[in-house]
Amino acid sequence: MRTAMANRLTPYMFMAPAIVIMALALMYPLGYMIWGSFRDWNPSQTIGEAEFVGLKNYITLWGDPNFHESLGVTLRFAFFVVSIEMVLGVGLALLLDRDIRGISVLRTMFILPMMIAPVVVGLMWRYMYHPTVGTFNRFLDGIGLPTVDWLGQHALMSIIIADIWQWTPFIFILSLAALQSLPRSALEAARIDGATAWQQVIHIKLPLMMPVLIVTGLLRLIDAFKVLEVILVMTEGGPGLSTEILALRISRTATEFRELGVAAAMSNYLLILLLLLTVAMFAFNRWQETRAARVQALVEEDD
């Protein structure tokens, strides 16, 4: 009896140190941030010296138009970059999931942008958007078209283009891995039944890929809410608040305005928003997994 009990507990004993360390590394900073959000805290004080103000920081943010503006910019930015990146990344994966001469070189080239440091990406695109010597305006001027104030009138669109260029390869590489792991029996059965390539994509490949695509989209969505370096280098949140996403506003509130309590409350608002999105996407993922299992079962019955 004791031997059987020891055998059952042994795996948990080996896991216990890692679980304790992870819990401390996760829960302590999170608890520190939550506790700080209830205080009128600035960098010249320790958190214990700061005055407890309850929900004042949250109420102040709720009525702050600048916070609402940054939240709106964040939601628009995240929606457009994730939507477009998913379409482009999955489309590229479908195009390159075949035997083509030099395909390995093409795949390597496609993932190069995501290997570049965000600060370098920001600088690179900032110079390409330059109003006089930038690549885009020189091209427009060369073909007789008027130049564009990329980082002025079209700042948010310019940021979105830069993000799409850098992170579409992330969607591409995970989508390609999902495609290559699909059961070949399902695809062969569809071919035997006379399904066209487009019908295979719509009715077989995408439904079976959906669980992976949902998790991929969720990872990219979470990252889009936290983009900081590229926007800071390219526009510093301007002009006005047109490209100031929440991550940048949190940074400014803590460093420039020296309101650590308000910055902590803003971080908690962002955390709650991401948690809600995560729960919703995982619920949708569970439904899609069930649907994919039914599709595969029907295919196997046809065999």
C-alpha cells in the first residue's frame, strides 16, 4: 500500500519545486501590481508608504477620455493586424504546402522579418516612411504621384502595415505546421470523392486546422495588445493620441506622469480585457475541436 502511494506521489514531488517557483514568479508580481493599483503611489515612495485610495484610480480611468482614446486605438490596431495577418499567413501556408523547387528557401525568407528586433523594425519603417527621402515617397514622386504624410495623416495605418510585415510569418509558420500534420486519409478520401482543391480547403483543411488557428490567433492577439517598441520608435504615440495604444500609455503614465497607482490600474484593465478575450476564444476553440472531430469521424465512416 505504501509503495503504491509513493509511486503515485513521486511525479508530484518532482514537479513541486517547479510549481512553487512558477507560482511565486507569477503570483507575487501580479499581486504587487493589483495592490499598487489601490494606492496613490509615485516613484518616490515605497508601496507601503503610498496612501490607500481604494477604487479611486479605476474610477478616474473610467472617466478619462484619454484612456478611452488609447483603448479605442488598441482595439482597432489589434483587430486589423490580427485579421489581416491571419488571412495572409493562412493563405501563404496553403500556397506553399506543396512540392516546389526551392520551397525551403522561400519558407526561410518568409520567416526572416519575425527574427528582426522590434526596435530595428521601427527604425527601418520610420526611414522608409520619411516624407522626403523615404522609399515610399521617392517611389511615388518618381512615377508622378503626390507624396503621402505616412506618419502624420496615416500614422495608424502605417503602424499596422509594419506590424503585418513583421508578424505575418508567425501565422504562416504555425499554419504550415498545422497543414502538414493533417491526417492524409481525410484528404485522400476527399480527392476520391471528387472534391476540388478549393472544396478540400473549405470543407476539410480549414475545419481540421481551426483549433490550431484559434490558438495562433489568440497568441497574436495578446501580443498585439502589448506592442510597444515599434510604435515608440516610429511615432511615439503621435500625432496626438492617434497611435498611443494602452501599453504605451501605461509606460508614459508610470515614467512621465509618475503615477504608478494609475498605471497599475490601467494594467489591470488590460489584463481583464485579455482574460475575457482568452476565455471567449478557448470556448470557441472547444466548439471547433468538437466540430473537427465530427468531420474526421464522418470521413472515416465513408472510408
